[in-house]
Amino acid sequence: MRHRRRAHATVEMGFLALLLVVVLLGMVSVAGIVQVEMGLAAVAEEAARAAAMAPSVALVQERGQNRGAAVGAGYALRNGSLSVTVDASRFAPGGRVRAIAAYRVTSADLPMLVAGTVDLHREHTEVVPRFRSLPP
């Protein structure tokens, strides 16, 4: 009878350990996705700010995309799927510039991600400073 109790306790402990490992792996995956979300928010904010500070409408896209790529590299968004799009249709003093950052998280980024891929995106709108001189 005593051996049965020990065997039951061992089996129960094995199930609990397995459950604990699965929960911990899930938490690590969620933390990785949250880190990517924070990085994307920073990429969108910095890209919009750089685009809003561009000296002319011709340079808005270039400045926003370059700054977004630099910030993305700093947040380890390096799998090649980072895209930064800048909408400069309302670029003028007092107008707005919008940047959209998108990134695809794969199992190469998060080895515990068994679902395949997760597509994430963030956008940010920045006001173009009203009191600055822009070429016509």
C-alpha cells in the first residue's frame, strides 16, 4: 500500500512539473511579444518625429524610414520583416505626419512560439511644428 502512495505522488509531481514548465514557456513567449510591441511603439514614435522634423516634403519618407530602421535595430527587430510607412499627405506647419510600423514575429525570433507567426503593428501621429520655416 505504501509503494502505491509513493508511485501516485511521483506521477502527480510529474504532471505538476510538466504543467509548470508549460506555464513558464507561455510566460516567456508573452514577454517576448510584449517586448516586440514596445519596440514597435518606439519605432513608430521615432519615425513620426523624424518625419515631422524633415526640412521638406520630399525628405519626409526617407527621414522617417531611416530613423525607424535605426530604432528597430536597437530593439533587436532584425529578422527583415520590419516595415515603416510614413503618411506625409498633411505635411505642413501645424499639420500631421503619421508613421506605421509593422513586424512579423516568427519562431526564429521566439523559439517557444509554436503558432508559426504573429503579425504586429503600431502607428503614431506627430504634429509638424507650427513655427518653423519650410521651403515652399
